[in-house]
Amino acid sequence: MNATYGFTSTVTARPGMGDQLVKVLLTALDEGNPASTEYCVTFLISQSAANPDLIHVAEGWTSEEDHHRVFAGPAAQAIVARTQELAADATPYTDFVPRGGKADFDA
């Protein structure tokens, strides 16, 4: 499947909580969670090398509608709630339309 909708987000964790925030965000890949669905075709969590409390999220979805539907579910809302507990500030995001690229990595 191809991504036709995506977004990036930067989350600043509470001081010293960056590693914990990464762990929570990566649970989205677990069976039954949002990034494990066929609708999520790109899911990348990155941590700043200079500031480990600065976390970057990049996601690509089959459609904006699929993203909103999946994130309205209880599994996604539980991850969002845990993320908000660890976040020091609001989480601005930028939506985009993927045009191509490559992702191949092991966490």
C-alpha cells in the first residue's frame, strides 16, 4: 500500500523522560496498536542526539480518513494519553502528502 497522507511531529518530553517517551511511542507497533495496522505504512520515531528529551515522529498512512479512524480507537487513545503524561509541551505537527522515499531499519 502507498501512503497518501502523513505528518511529522516533535514532542519535548519532561526533563529526563525522553527514553521513556520513545518506549511508549514504539508500543504503537505492537499487535493491535495503530502502527501495526495495514493503514500505517510508515512509522518512524527519532530522538535528538543533542537533546534526548526531543522526540520526532513521522507517520505515513494510506489516507487521512484511515489515520483519523484508527486514532479514534481505544488503543491509540491509550498511547496518546500516556504520551501526554510524559510530554512537557503541546505537540505541534505538520501534515504532508508523501511523494516517495525509503524506510528500512530495525529498532
